Amino acid sequence: MSSPYQRRQFAQRRHELAAKAHHLRHNPTFTEQLLWVELRGSRLDVAFRRQVVIGRYIADFVCPSRRLVIEVDGGVHAARVRLDAHRDEYLQRAGYRVVRIPSELLRSNPTLAVALVRAAL
């Protein structure tokens, strides 16, 4: 059983993540905007949500019905390979499949990026 202190800490962290996810939803990157145009409104016959808190992480896009997470990887991710691998493992243990799409691909060939999402579905 957890202590009241641990429960407060967990609640505070959850609140912080929710606030950050809210901020990210309202301030997407250019490439996230490009992909969202293709994913929103069940355009791929499934519903996606943006900036969803899953445990201790925020996923860029989530299709809850298919347990699929789509991550848009910009330049910062090149330096975070190990951290991203840990994150992917966590999400997989939580029952999600993770697909990473490079932001360069979204800029240069958005049709192919959407085809990757379709294939994952």
C-alpha cells in the first residue's frame, strides 16, 4: 500500500503531465500539424487522439482502439535514442505498438508517412 505522500506525489506528477499534454496539443510542431491533418476526424477509419498521457509519458498520437502510438521524431531524437528505446519498451509493456515517423519524411513525403500509419493499423 502506498503512503499518502506517495499518492500526493503521483497525483502531482499526473497533473503536471496533463498540463504539459494540454500545452503540446495547443502548440504542435509543424510536422505534428501535417500528420494531424491526415489523422483527425477518423480519416483513416479509426479515431486518433493527440498528446495523450500514458503512464509517465506523453504520446504524440494514439489510436486507442488499435493500441497504436505514433511518434513524430524530429532532430532532437537523434540524441535521445536510448531514452526513446526505454520509452518504447514502457509503452509496449503497457500494451501499445509504437511507430516512429521521422519529421523529415513528413516534410518531404507526407503520403508515404501516412502509408506507414495505414500499414501499422
